[in-house]
Amino acid sequence: MTDSVMSKAATMEIPINSNGDTGALQEDDSLEQAAKLQWSLDEKVESSRGTRDLQQVMVSGPNLNETSIVSGGYGGTAEGIIPTSSIKGPNMHHSSSSSSVTAEETTHGVAVEKIEAMRKWSLNTYKCTKQMLSERFGRGSKTVDLELEAQIELLRDTKRKYENVLRLARALTNHFYNMVQTQHALGDTFADLSQKSPELRDEFGYNAETQKLLCKNGETLLGAINFFVSSINTLVNKTMEDTLMTVKMFENARLEFDAYRSDLEELSLGPRDAVAMARIEAAQQQYQVHKEKYERLRSDVTIKLKFLEENKVKVMHKQLLLFHNAISAYFAGNQQQLEETLKQFNIKLRPLGADKPSWLEEQ
């Protein structure tokens, strides 16, 4: 029994590892305890470090500079690793921010241009108004071209007289048209009475033929007067009006030129410090610009007045000859000469309408 107890005790004191090998008990116990102690210490350190990292993330957010983006999957080489420190946060929105900045710069540039244009317009208006009032009250000097001013005044007077001729010619056309319509209705009435009055058939018949002939000649004359009115209207309301528009531009340029000339003269009489010299130089540039504009428009007006006079003589020579020949032939009762007059000037007759001729409606 003693032997069995001794063998049992001896058996309990011999440790067996996982491979069935025997080893020293003290050495294994010390290693196992050291490992357990190291593991517990590492676990506490990692736990405390994780707590601090979590608090830092919650307070300041993730630090992208300490992370990396791996391309190529797990286990890739170092060449596939892109450090995020090279990726800047603002550049991720570079496209949208640059486009918004460009739009803001464009809007700002347009606003600045509008303000600058308004400022220049206000300054120019002020100077021109000042010059105009000075001229009206006799305190300012005015640049005058006597020969050109006389031609312009003659043109305005000629236009007023031609407008009166046009008004009277239209009135004549309207009255004559009503007379032709009356003759046409009277001829129809005479023809009807000729059929219904046997005792006066010949008399009514003669008068019906006469009224129809007068109506036909009247329509021919209306064609000639229509052509005359149309040509005078073109000359007055288009050709002359175009020249007068150029004259108006020339007069505005003259006013601006005198305004900036007076401004330069006033500055030249003042002090000559650095600021004043800069203003004088700027005024000199503006004066030169408006002087060139004034001279250019003066040349344009001179040329247009010359061509207008030549065109007016040519047109009126033709139209006055037409008007004279047509009126004379009609009242002389020369139907053949009246028709030849229209052929001479290539005039095509328009049939009379029920109420008014179409060319009157166009007027």
C-alpha cells in the first residue's frame, strides 16, 4: 500500500506537456506566469490607449495625415500605397470653388463696367448741359461754321416747303379720287336711265359715255399723281430725313467738342501743381477725341448735303415734268397724250377699289 501511495505521488509530480514531453515544473510555471502577466499588462495598455484614441477622435475628428490609402488590395507593395498627406482638403472642391469664383468675378466686372459707363455718361451730360446753358445766356463761346450752318438751314427750310407740297398733292389726290368715283356712279345712272327712258335714250346715252370717258382718264391721271406723291414722300421722309439725322449727330458732336474745349481752357487758367497737370492732361485727351469726332461728322454732313442736292434736282426734274404733262393732257381732253405720259415714266395703273385706292391706304 505504501508502494502504491508513493507511485501515485510520484505520478502526480511529473508534468506532461501537449506533446507528451516532460519538463521542469518550476521553469514552466515561471514562464506561464510571466506570459500571463505580460498579456494582462498589454491588454490594459491597449485598452487605455484605445480609450484615449477614441476620445481624441470624438474631439478633433480623424487625422487623415496619419492614414493611408492602399491600392492594389491586401498585401500590396509599398508602391501601391498613397499617403493621404499629399491630398489636400480644399483641392477636393477646387472645381466648384473656382467656377463660383469665376462667376463672381464676371458679375463684379459687369457691374464695374456699368458703373463706369454711368459715370462717364453723367459727366458728359453735365458738361454738355453746362455748355448749352452758357451758350444760351451768352456766357460761353460756340464753334460756328458759317457756310455749313447756312446749308443746313437751307435744307430745313426746303424740307418744310416740300412737306407742304406733299400735303397739298395728297389732298388733291383725295379730292380727285372722290370726283372720279362720282363720275363713275353718274355714268352708271345715265346708262340705266337710257334703258328705261325711250324718249331720252340718246341724251342719257351721250352723257353716260362722256362720264365713262372722264372716269377712265381720271383713273389714268390718278396713276400719275400717285407716282408723284410717292416720289416726293421718299425724298422728304427718307432722303432728307437721313441727312438731317446726320446733321443732328454733328450738332451734338459740336456741343460736346465745345464743352470739353471750355473745360480744358478753364483748367489751363488754374494752378499748375501735380494734380492739376494730371487733370489737364486727361482733359487734353478728351478734347482731342471729341475734336476728331466733330471733324469727322462735319465732313459727313458736307458730303451728304452735296449728294442730297444733286439727288433732289434729279428727282424733282422728273416728277415736275410728269405732273405737268399729265395734268395738261387730262384737262385738254387728250387721252392719247395722257397714256403716253404714263408710258414715258413707266407707270402702271392700279384699278380703283370700292372705297379707296390701295395706294391711299398705304399713305
